[in-house]
Amino acid sequence: MLVDDIRDPARFTRSDKILSEFNKFLPDVQVKYTYSFARGGVAIHLNSIQDEEKVLKSLPKEAFGGARVHKPKNDVTMLVKNVSTYISTERVKRILQDKQIGDIIVQR
């Protein structure tokens, strides 16, 4: 789950604060882990798809100060660090494709 458009993101920069806010509204849903994003949103990882559906239906508007709660898009951005410059972007792309990651665009 993603929580975006938080009015006061400074309140939710720590995992314990995010979890505390979540548990105020849905204490019966178990959370795997949470973390904040640099631009102010938060991620909440749950144990099942059923839990995700429950959160989408049950989390009230006042949670996280009226923020928007949604499932992430299927698009994934991955940052790969410390790749030697002698390894071409095509080789990196082939390696990721071999892992069956999907459509891949590699940039330096």
C-alpha cells in the first residue's frame, strides 16, 4: 500500500509513527513493515492481498491526515549502484531480462 499527499509528512518519517497511525484505524490487520519516502509518502507492506483489499475498503479518510491510500502501479523503478563502467547497459539489460523482470529500460 502507498500513502500519498500527506498534509504533514514530517509526522510520518519513522516506521513506528507510521505503524502507530495505521493501528489507530485497523489494529486487526498485521503489517510486515513500513517506511517513508523522501518526498513525503509512505509504504505499508501487508501479509496478503486480502489485507490490502480490506485496507482499501476500510481505512477512513482521516487516516494520515486525509492522505490518499492506494495500491502501487505495476511499474517498478530500480536503482542499481556500483556497476562498473566497463559493463554495458545492454549487458545489464540482458541480465535483468534473464531474471524475467519484464520490460526494461536501462540508463546511466
